[in-house]
Amino acid sequence: EPIDLLGKVFVFSKESNVDDVKLLTPQTE
């Protein structure tokens, strides 16, 4: 269920820093 995780991280990125998402999901970029 990688999509679920990505979606959750993406939403979190909006509330948190985008840098966190880049570190958590470097594949997205």
C-alpha cells in the first residue's frame, strides 16, 4: 500500500515542511 503512504505524506507536507516529504519520498521528485 505505497500509494496510501504517499497520499498521507503528501497531505502532511502541506501542514509540515515540503523538505520532510522530499526526504520521506524522494521518488516523487
